[in-house]
Amino acid sequence: MDFFPRDFIETHEGLVFAVVDPQVEGDRVLGFLRYAPRAGRLAKIGTDAANRLLQSHFPRYLHRSARLQAQLHGVPLDSIHRHHRPRDRVQDLLRHGPADPLETKLLRLVGLLAKAGVSTETLGVTGSLLIGRQTATSDLDLVVYGRDAFFRARAAVMQSQAEGTLDELDEAGWCDAYQRRGCSLDFEDFVRHERRKGNKGALEGTKFDLALVEECRTPDTERWNKRGALTLSASVLDAAEAFGHPARYRIEHSDISEILSFTHTYVGQAWAGERVEAAGIVEESESGMKRLIIGSSREAPGEFLRVRWPD
């Protein structure tokens, strides 16, 4: 059974976890609790509330990853009641049609990308739409499988925005995106980076986002140990995996070989040849390689990656 980031897994108790890593550790799928039953319905749950709920009632889902050296949530395979796959959800909607205005907008966006040459087999949807818990104000969290399909979809979004078929986010949309992210950049710096990524926009007032999932990415089998916090300045040598999970930036630095971001905020944040400033946690492998991790916790307070723009 394959698991990928942005899949959801539902337990027998009705808890819904977002998968955060494709590698199963022992018998556990690594994820984070996103939805839980509340007052007879499934409700989205924040980080602190998720941890409190598991500590109080479901401690078996708390998991310390020795490989990632991080406190995550881990769901044993035999506790999985249902595996929600983003690609299956889109295919189901294409077969049976939409049931509400948001699903109609999703299929409109899928159709626009298909006209641009993006196979619908490479498209999925995550978030509330994946489990049928969307509301009228929900966003469209589109998943694109494979790097070629992702960059074709991204180009189609930018072209459609230039032609007026799709909208760019307005000021209110950017404010909402910034508040949801809760990152360590100020608002102006956040928007400056986001505008050039080409993976966000709006369709008839509904925000959407494109996220890349690479199904064939080579697993990281190294064992890493945390060495403490660091802020550095470096030039980006290679940003080919900048939109991956995690986002990877190979850098020119005397001690650190690469920056990895596990938080979506810093995906596609910098290009090769740019000078960046980054703050995170240093990890060292058994072979002596060092990297800087952004996203050592879900909200990653005090951790960031930003381009040092010319004056």
C-alpha cells in the first residue's frame, strides 16, 4: 500500500490524519491529525488542539520519528479504516459529476488544465474536498502528480491569469493566505515571494493552490541528528526540487550543503543563482553531511527562507 503526502487516512475512531511522509516507519504511517469528530460531525482541528486531543484520549497515535528526529503523529496500519487518495476523488467527480458549487468550480479548474495538456490522471484534490467536508468558503487544494505535469499546470495557471480566465489573488486573498500560514516573514515579504510562484490564484472568488507530489522520489535512508539552530546566508546552486516535498535547495556554503523545507510556505521560494537568508535547525548525517531544516515543527516559528532582494 502506497502513501503520499497530501493523502488522508481515517482511523476506526473517525480521526483523519494528513500524510506528511511517504515512508512507513515500522507499521506506522507518519502524518498529522487534521479532522476529528466534534458535536456529531467531522471538524477541522488546529495543531495545539490536535496534540491535546491525542494526549488525552488517543496517545497511541503520538509518535517520535527516530529517522526524522521529530515529534509527529503515527497511525498503525491496522488502525486505518479508510485511505483517502486525492487522485481518486477527482476521478470520482469526473465520473459522477459535482454535487455542489465548489465541486463545480473544481471540475472547471480541472477542465482548464486539461485543455492546456495536463492529464486529468495526474490531478487530485486534498483538504476538505477530499473527504467531502467542504463549505462554501473552502479553498481548492489541487494536487499534481509528477514534476512535468506540475510545471505544465503552473504554466497554464500563469497564462490563464494573464488572459483573465483565472484571477490573481486580491489584497484580501493575500491577507487570508498570510494569516493561515502564520509564517515568520512580514506580510510584504510574504506576498513578494508568493506572487512569482505561479501556484496560487482564484476562480470566481474561490482561492486555489497547486501542490506537487512526486511519486518516484528516492527515499532518504540516512540517519540524521539535530545540531541546533542556525541562521545563514548563501547562494542557491540548484533549485530543481524547490516545489517538492520537502522543498530542496542546494546551496554554496562552507558547512551546510542544502536547505530543506517541510512547510509549504517555503516551497518554490528561491531560484538558482539567488542569494538567500535562512533560519532553521541544522541536521547532520552519520556520513557527516549537514543540512538546514525549515519546518522542524508544523508552524516553524522563527524559521524562514527568503531571497535577499537587490536594493
